[in-house]
Amino acid sequence: MTTLTISQKGRVVIPAGLRRKYQLTPGTEVQIVDYGGVLSIVRIFDDPIQTGAGLFNGPDSLTEAIVEEHRQEREREA
């Protein structure tokens, strides 16, 4: 866990390791979000649609897995 100190001007420094991990470079825009008492730093992407495209792609189809599970349930009940 990293502890940060807020400066007199309200600034905090994000440690270099976290900046590298989350690709936070100078000029990157972020938002501070209040989740009911928990503050989070959330990166703002230039094109969130493009950034999220393909995020859930994978070798397995969730739809096929659900259909197969349903088929197996029917066979067990029969």
C-alpha cells in the first residue's frame, strides 16, 4: 500500500510505478470519483468506445457456454 501526502495546494504525486502500469503520462486527463466515501482516480480515454472494443473477446463464447449448461441441466432433470 502506498501512502500519499496532499500538498498545501491540494496536489498528490502518483508513484512512478503506478503511472507506468496505468500509462499515465504528462497531459493524461483523469477524474476523481467519490464512491460513497472512497475516492478513486479514473483515467479519461480519448475514445472510450474504441478503447473498450474487443475487451470481452476471447476464445470461448459465453452464449454457447450458457446454452450448453442449460442443455446439461435438462438432461439431468430428465
